[in-house]
Amino acid sequence: MKKAGLLLLMLAAVCFQGLAQTAKIKSCSIAPDNDDDMLNVKVSFDISGCQGEEGRVNVYFYNNATGKALKCYDHTYNTTDNCVATWATITPKYQSTSYSDLEIKIPASELHLADGAYNLYYNVAIKCGGKWLVVNDDKYVFDLTLWQGKATKLAVHNADRSKLVYTYGKCVVCLTWNGRCNVCMGTGRIYNTNNPCPTCGGTGLCHFCHGRGGLFTSSTISAPTKRSNSGGNSGGYSRGYTGGYSGGYVGGGTSSGSTTSKTRRTCPGCNGTGKGADEIVWTPNYTGTESLQYCSQCGRTTSPHSHRRAMCRVCYGKGYIN
């Protein structure tokens, strides 16, 4: 009986203490956000023993060449010692909680860097229940190009030495820098009527770039691949790029041939459907009186019309681009 009572006390003590407070980062990524001028860091991690306790996930930024933290000068996105940082608060719901792609954003201008190209890295720390569970987990390296305080290019260094590159350019749907809807031409109405444009919802803004006129598209640069030489110099290499370009330097002798890396990407204009933006074809009315009917696609009662989706002008119906 005494042994049984002792075991029950030990079990109760373990249950009361709960799980040990731990956290483990599973993955991190960084990308520009097409909806605003933010850099978006996504962190996936598991955390245990912190149910109902408030915590935070911090992201710190560094110059990869010097290893020094970037300095903050306006006390907005900063640590207590005025280094650049951003964060998100968390409150785990369970004793063991998994977070998938927790978004932590920071404006590119808040890195406080002059216009130009930089090689940077960030790392992540997790604090919960007043205890640091993860400190400076790893180095996540990326290249960043800034112009007028905004990101124009971001290249993420992957573990296999390839790069995921985001480049800012003219919107592939409205095809202008003004961000106007390409159906109503920015008026928000169809053919001088009071009917709101169904593509932009009456805003007059391009539905794809949300009126910015430009957006980021992504591509992949494959890792450098070695190749053999028959002329006695083993220093040659071949570097393959997405889109079909391959170039290489061979220090002497005859190479065994170049390698070409070609990657299909989902069309950013139609998201893989091969179809363009929704277009309205209005039914002619020769009666001189107003005629209305309900349209299930528009979700409203309006003048008689039909909907048509022509071929995507970016991929020409294929759904992908090379």
C-alpha cells in the first residue's frame, strides 16, 4: 500500500509539472510580400510545456560579410540595444503545439540600408514563459537589392547551393506601371454604365497587383555543377540557370559538355489555369427600356450580359512559363 501511494504521488507530481519547456524550429523562409512593401519571414516550429503562456518569436538581421547586427535608428523595429529586429507574439493553446509558417513581417526600409545590393542573413529566437527556448537557431542567408528604400530583388540561398530569386517588375496582367484594371481601364465601370466592373469590383485597380503596377515573380538558379575535363585541368565548372542558359569556365583541355537547367514555373498571370481575366460581354438592348436580370457570377441584379475568359496573354494558354 505504501508503495502504491508513493507511485501515485510521483505520478501526480509529474502531471502537475507538465512537459519540459522546449521549442524546435523546423523551417524558415523569407520572401517579399506582393500585397505590401514588407519582407515576410515564415517560421515553422514545435513548442512544448508552454500552454497558455505568452511568448514571442524574434527575427534578427545581420550583415553576412561582417557578422554584425544591422543598426536601427528610429526605434521602431529594434532590440533594446537598437539593432534591427521584428517579432510576433504567441500563446500556445496546448502542451505540445505546432506552428506552421508563422508570419513575421518587416518593411524593407526598416533595415536602414542605403540603396544598393547586400549579402545578409537572419536568425530566429523563441521565448515563452519568461524563458529563452531557442537562441540564434541558424544563419539563413539572402541577397537583397534596395532602390528608394524598397526591395527590388531578393535571392534566398538554399542548403543545396541553389537560389530562389524574387524580382520586382511590371505587372504581367495590367502590363502598365499605373496598376489600372485592364478590363475597365481604371474607371471602375463597364462601358460608361453604372455597372461596377466585375473584375476589379469597381475599384478601378488591377486585381492581380492590387494597383501597385508591379509585383514580384520568382525563379530558381540551380547550384553550380562540376564537370570533368580530358585535358588535365580539373578546375572547370558549369553553372546552370533557370531559363535555359548555361555557362562555364574551363581552365584548359576539352570539356565533356555543358549542363542546362530548365524549370517550368506556374504562370503568374493565370495561376496555371491558362485563362485570362474575366470579361463581361453586354447584351445589346434595342428596346429603349431598362432590362435587368440576376447574374449568379456577379452576385447581383444588373443589365443582361455573359461572362467570357479569353486565353491568358502571359502564357498563351499553357498555364506555365519557362
